[in-house]
Amino acid sequence: MIFKRKEEKPVGVGMICKIRDDIRKLMQDNDNYRDNSVSHRQKTLGSTIYKQHLQKRAHMNTIMIEDADMVYIGKDSIFGNNIVEIIPLTIDRDFYGYAIKKLLNDKKKFLINKNSLSLPSKTDLDTLENYYHDNLKQRIKSDIRNNYGYDFNW
């Protein structure tokens, strides 16, 4: 019997992916992130993100790509074959969905190198399935379809 090593499938357009942990730590290791990230602030305070934390007059109210864990790859970028356009699906400390709804309403997109992404594990997908309640998942799905024109499904 011959055993083959299971090779990791490359990430591509239309896939749900995870930002690699080592890359996220590097991205979060700067003063701009620590000074402006709403997730970092709420993590430091031991709290979750609420609507008032995202208001313009609130200090440290920025939702950053460094805060995203799971993302959806929308399309390849015009800037190169290794750069993709992503939309965050989960934001750290955003258990009620205020941050993700704000991002989708503002039609925010981010660019990232494909090498910074990996396919999620079964556990990650189960966590994503249970991260938001069903009504919010339906709203996220419709917002991605309406605002970005992507055929997104959970």
C-alpha cells in the first residue's frame, strides 16, 4: 500500500479562507494597529464590540484587516497574480455583528497576498458556522451579493 502526503489545496476566488496566524501577528505588531483598532481596544478591556464603539467620535474606532480571521476571496486583483481582493467574514470581538455590518455597508474591500491565506480547518469552519446567528448570516450573505456582486454562500 502506498501512502501519499496530502497536499494543501491552493486558495482561490470564491473560497472562504483564514488569514494565517503568523501573518496576522506580524500585521498586528505596529503602533498604528494598537492606536486605532477597535478590536484591539475591546480585547484589552475584555469586552465585545458594540455599535457605540464604531461611531466617528469614538476613540480607536477603526475596523482593520488585521482584526479579520475568516475572509472570502472575491476576485483576483489587477495588481498582480498573487494579490486577491478579500472581504472579512469574522472580526475579533464582534460577537453581535456590528463591525461586520458596518464594513459591508461601507463596501470595504482589502487586498492581500494569496500566500498570507490558508484553507480553514474543519474546526474553523464549525466555528464560522456558529459565530453569528442565522438572521445575521443571511444579512451578510445578501449584503455581499448586493454590495459586491459576488455569489457568496456559507
